[in-house]
Amino acid sequence: MAEWTDPAAELPEDAVGPDRLLTNVSVYWFTGTAGSSAQLSYEMGHDPSAWAPKPRGTVPTGVAVALATDVAIRRFAERDHDVTHWSELERGGNFLSMEQPAAFVREVTGLFDGLAGCSTGRAGVRRWWSGPGSRCSPGRRRRRTSPRRGC
């Protein structure tokens, strides 16, 4: 955990509060999903086709790079994905949503701000639909697993 959190924090507990860390671990423990989560990481790390050429992704992608811990090369990311939002953050680590929740929300909001047609909901939170009458309107049910560009 110490190697994945913000190096500016002396201890991992300083980057991610103990209550938040315990809550996160408890969710995996009590739901019995720690093994399947670790299995996914294992499979990704041992997949011989992981580095094989693949078609360029078309899903709008946002990237938030914590400069202290992450290594991301923008030209490669843009070559392989439809990068619509890129940010480089001074603080944070692998667990950005737990370490810097306000920055994480700002980045996610920035991603959706950049997508055409998103409407603002209450408290300035962006919605995943385009608005009344559109194919993505809240009145119509649609699966989020296959978002359309602009929604």
C-alpha cells in the first residue's frame, strides 16, 4: 500500500485515512470479492496478448496522472485511445478517489464537461444523458455499459 499511495505522505494512513481504508478493505472482505479482484490483476499481468497491437479504442477516455507515482506517456495513450481529457496532478497516487476525493470529482466532472451534450444536474453534477427528448434522456432506460458518444 505504501508504494501505491502519494509519496508525500509519510505513512499510507496519512494519504488515505484509516476509516476510509478500513471501509474499503471491509467491502472486499465481507462481500468475498477480494479474490476475484486480485485474480483480474493477476490475469492482466500475465496475459501474453496484453502488449499485442489492438484496434484503437473509440470510447471517450479521461486520464488523471499523479505525477509522483504514475508513468503515463500521453502520445501512446492518445494513439491507442480516444483521450478527451488529460490531467497531471501534483498529489495523489494509485488510490486517487480515496486520497484526493475532491480532485477525483473535479477530474471526472472535467471529463464529462468535455463531452458534447451533457446536461448539468442539481449541485452542478453532470448527468450521463443528453437532455429531454434525446436518445439518452432520463425518461428512457438504457444500459450504461454501452454509452454513446455525447451522452
